[in-house]
Amino acid sequence: MRRLFISLITLGLSAAAQATVINNTAGALQGNTASKDITSLTVTGTIDARDFKFIADSLTQLTELDLSQAQIVAYNSTKPLAGNVCSFPADELPSLVLMESDINTIVLPQGLKSLGHASLAGCANLTAVVLPETVTTIGSFALSATGITSISIPQSVAQLGEGAFAHCDSLTTVSFNAQQVPDFAFMGNTALAHLTLGNNVTVIGKDAFNGCTALSTITVDADNAIKEINAEAFIGAGAQAIDLSALAQLESIGDWAFASSSITSASIPQNATLGKGAFFYASNLGTVLLPQDIASIPDFAFAGAESLNATFDVPEQALSLGDYAFYNASNISVFNLPSSVEYLGNWAMAGMTGLDTINAARTTVPALGDSVWAGVMQNAVMLSTADNDVADLYAAVEQWKEFHILRNYYMGDVNMDGTVDITDVNALVAYVMNMEVSPFNIDVADINNDGSIDITDINGIVSFVLNGNYPYIRKAPGKHHASNGNTTADCISMHDLDINAGETATVELELTNSRQYSALQFDIDMPEGLVIVPGSLRGTTRDSKHTILLNNDGNRIVAFSSSVSPINGNEGAIITMQVRANDAVQGTIGITGLVLATPKSERYEGTDTYATVSATTGVDDVKACNDKVYAYGNILVIEAQEAGEAQIVAMNGMTQDIHVEAGRTEVDMPTGYYVVRLNGASHKVAIK
């Protein structure tokens, strides 16, 4: 029991020893301190640099230091006390002396005027500092690399040293209203998220917020006086929330100021200058408004800004684009160059892979540096100029001439004679029929702009000629897209054909159509030994107003109307032709690539169909029969005079064999057109 009592007394004395209050006379703290193991110390009276030296070197367990009632007095040493410093002014937390100590709480004297150079630098455990309103100066790196989480800098602070709060990894919030944010002031503060700049701030120094990656909110006083944002001020920072347009007095943005930052928009006030690489690889930068009086776009200004406006307007008074100015700005699709631009620098627009159009207002050709558009597929980029004469100037200059230079055309003037008439109809028909046509301007042949040159465009030119009205367009050579025609089950088909070598037969091509068409084209693929007799194509009463043509290779048929008249009806033969078997023939006739055009030149892609070709073996093999094949709903009905095998052939060439009994047989079938072969005869039927 006695031992326990003695232990408690010892612990009590120890605890009392750890919390110490000393009324000190400057220079006497070492003699006034009974124990070096104290963790909490309050100093009253006076204190100077020698006492701070003792605290740093000897009170290694100290974590709390209260100087609120103390006065710091001057001390001058004959030899350096810390670093190379010999002179320590009054009312200043001494330079370097407490650097890298383990203090986590310090209360500064009420009359303190300044924090010396690196006075608390490296105090990683120091989480909070309250600066008295009397402080006018914070020395360079005074609180750098400390553990503070927030800081409010009094309005009384007139001078802040460089790097004062640099590399404070836990600092999240800053309120600042001194005249200048010094160089490196908050550099590397990776947790800094909220920054408030008061109306006294005029300058943001070099690298002030370099590497502040979490910086998301920057509040600027409405009456702010910020004039300068210096070099690399926000380089690598998450400064997406800064509103440059609110900085009405801003005069300059320094070199690399927002390089590699997260800034998302930048509306730069009039009269402000822009430094080299100001937004270099600011990959989130989407919207930029530049001053109209800017003299040039500086070197590297927007290099790597891969999210930059899809349409970019160079200011009206800019004379040049600097080297690498828009290098890899890959999101820009339309680039507007005003007439003021005289020069584009080396690699100025290289890597702009999203570029689609350049609008060049200048009537003379701007000079170029090296590799201005390196990596850009210039043959896929349209260059728009004032008129054809200016276009010719650009077309004669290296680098410029690689673009698709827009010229003025009459839509439909495919033979390039300056008007649209029947000669253009002839030229386009020949082109569609796979014939050699020269001259032929493919740029104006796609009348309905669907990406294909076909019968629908013939229809369109015929309409132009009839109406005497054709549009005037600007277009780049060869710029076409994939066909976007609608598909339809409508088709052209024919019955199976029995023909012997040396024979000629008449064949009907039947159009089954669900809408009105005025023109069509298709390929007809004949088996070896079977040919279409030249000159044998004839229209029927369904298409009496149409011209029907067969190309020289005998494999493409085109039908169109000079009055754009629709084909009559919805079913039945529209073309008859004769075919001749030069040899014994067996196989299929394919009717493929069907394109159908409405009177309004709407394009539809029809369904391929096939018919079987075989040789008859003699008259005795041909049976006359009274079999019936028809449909109701989705039911195929076969009424056979006798049992046998029936073959059902779909229009896509697929076949199905079924056994039918004498009498009635019913089969469920998908919607479509079919040929049913039974007892030597073929029957066509539609399932709808």
C-alpha cells in the first residue's frame, strides 16, 4: 500500500513537471527550466533568440508553447546562432531557430510584428497557428512544410516572403488579403481546396499555387485589384473554378501560368497579355475567349489543350500563331482564321486530329513555318476561302494545297461546264452505268447528299433541269460519307427459267412495291452461258414513261423518267427482255443491289432475289396441270392434283422441300415472296 502511495505522488509530481509556466528574463530560460522533459510550456516576461535556441535544442519533448503573454526582444550575437543569422529583431519570431521542431501548438505573442525566415519551417506536427492582428511581415518559408490545416492571413500583413506556406500538405483552406501573393507562397499544397483572395491583392507571384492539385474553389472579391498572374502561378493546379473574366483589372498572364492545370474555362479580359505556354496541356480547358486586341497567340499557348472548343475563333487583330500554339488541341473541329493573321508558326496546329474545317478570311496566303499541320489528315479537312480566285492562291502554296480547298459549284453540274442541263443527266447516267466519263465532278453528283451516286441522283438532276432551279454550293473534292439509304422488302423478281442451248426466251422482270417509285437501278447476275440480248429491253404499261438502259457489260439496268413520273401500280412486270443461252445453262439469276428512288429522290435499298435456270429435256417432260398455289394471311396453300414433292424458293435463294398429298396442304410461312415448284410448273406467291 505504501509503495502504491509513493508511486502516485511520483506520478503527480511528474505530471506537474510536464506543464510549466515560467516568468522569464530574456536569455535566462535555460536556467529557469528545472526539467528538460516538459511537454507544455508557457512563457511570460521577455524572451529572445537564445531562449528559442534552448527550446529547440534541449526541450525535445515539448509539444505546446504558449507565448501569448511574452515579449520577444532583440538579440545580436557575435557569431551565427542559427544558420548564418546573427541579428534577431524585437517582436519577430526568430529565423530558423525553431525549424523542424516537434511543436504541435504555438500561441504567438500579442504584439508580434513578424515571423522570421523559416521560423517554423518543417514543424510537421504544427497543425494550427493564429496570427495576431499586429503581424505585418511573414518571412520567406516561415510556415513551409508545417502541418497546418487552414490559415487566415490578417489584413495587417503587408509583406509576405516567398514560399511562406509552401509544401503544407494538410493545408486545405486559405484566406488571403495582402497586396502580393509571393513567389512559391503555397507551392505543392496538395490538399489546398479553397482559396479566398481579398480586394487588396494585386499580384499573384511566380509558382504561387504550383502543384495545388486539389484546388477547386477560388473566391475573388468583386472589387478585386488583381493585375498580374505571374509565370507558372497555377501550373499543375486544380484551378478549374477560377473565373478570369471577373478579374477586370488583369493586365498579364505569365508564361506557363495555367500549364497542366485543371482549369475548365478562360475568359480573358480585354487588354490582358498572354504568356508563352499559358494553358500548355491544360487538358480540361473547354471554353476560351481571348481579347480581341491580342497581338498574337503565343508559343505553346494551347498546346495539349485536348478539350478546347470544337469551334475556335482567333481574335480579329491577331497577327500570328506562335510555334506549337495549338499542338495536339485535338478537339477543335472548326478553326476560324481572321484576315489579320499573317503567319502560322512551326508546328502551330500539328496534331489537331479532330480538325474538319479551316475558315481563312485572308485574301492573301499567310506565311507558314515548318510542319504546321504535321499529323493532321489534311485531305480530309476543308479549307474555306473568300472565293474561287483566293482558293486558287491557297492551292498553289505548299502545306496549304494539301487541304480540300472549297470552291463554288452548281449542284448537278457534273460535267463542269457552268450550267445544269441534259448533258449532265447523260454524264451522270453514264457514271452510274460504270462507264468512263470525263470530265466528271463527283463533288456535285450526290444530289440528295446520302453518300452514294446512283439513280436517286439522276432523278434529282432531271428535276433541276425541268424546274430550271439548281442550288449554288461550296464543297470540297471527294468528301463523301457512307450510304444512309433506307431498306425495304420491295424487290424485282422473275420466274424460274427453263432454256436449252441455242434458244432465246422472253423474261419478265416484276416489281413488287409498297410505295411509289419513279426510278430504279439494279445489277443482274447471269449464270455462265446465258446473256441478255442487246436492244431487247422493253418497258410495260407500268413504266411507259421511263427510259430503260443496259450498260455495256450487260450487268446493270437503269430505269428513269425524264418527267420524274412514278411507276404505275404495285405489282407486276415493268421490264421485258430476251435472254439467249449460248451453251447448256444451269444455275441462278441474281437480281441484286436494287436501288429505288421516289419522285422526291428519297433512296431505298431493295431486297435481293434469285431465280433458277435449268435446261428442259424434251416436250414430254413438261406437264400441264391444274395445281393451285395461293396464300391467305401467313398461310401458304397448295392444292395438288396428285401427291408429290414441292420445292419452296424464297427470294433470297433459300429453298425448302416439302411433301404434299393430293388435295390441300397448308404451310405457315414468314412474310415474303416465294416461288413454289410443283409437278414441273412454278407458282409465284406473296405472303403478307
